[in-house]
Amino acid sequence: MELDDKTRTELEAAAFRKLVAHLQERTDVQNIDLMNLAGFCRNCLSRWYREGAESRGLALPDPQAREIVYGMPYDEWKKKHQTDAPKPLGDAHKH
């Protein structure tokens, strides 16, 4: 199936919106886990969004881009959902 640019952009936008909604629902998934497993996190996604805006001459500050991705101000999300980073296992860091 051949897609014209407009349709492709609309489908990509729909997939992006679904991804953002999924990440907003899955507050149990920590950014560190996303980074470790997938190589990106919510902060990366918001940065890419900001960079896309900037490439079109639009000023989008990081806090606003993060609010788009997190669905709330970043500091609020951290207070509600961010957990402490896991402690290292065993004595791996002791010599």
C-alpha cells in the first residue's frame, strides 16, 4: 500500500498520541526502566517533541514539552509516580 505524505503524517501522529497516552497510563513504568530496556524514556520523547517544534521555528520550552508527554507538570509527575532508583545488588561495588 502506497501512502501519501499527509496520510503517513496522520498515521504517525495517531501512533505518537497512542504511545503518549500509554505512557501516561503506565505510571508504574519508571523512566530508568524504559532507558535500560528501550534506550529512551519520557524525557527523551519530550525532547524530541521540542526539537521537532524548534525545527519548525516554534519555541517550546522543556517544561511545556514534558507536560505534553507526562500529562501534567514534570515535578508533579515525579512526586506522584517516580520511585527511588533500585539499589545495586550484592557487594558488586565493594572491593
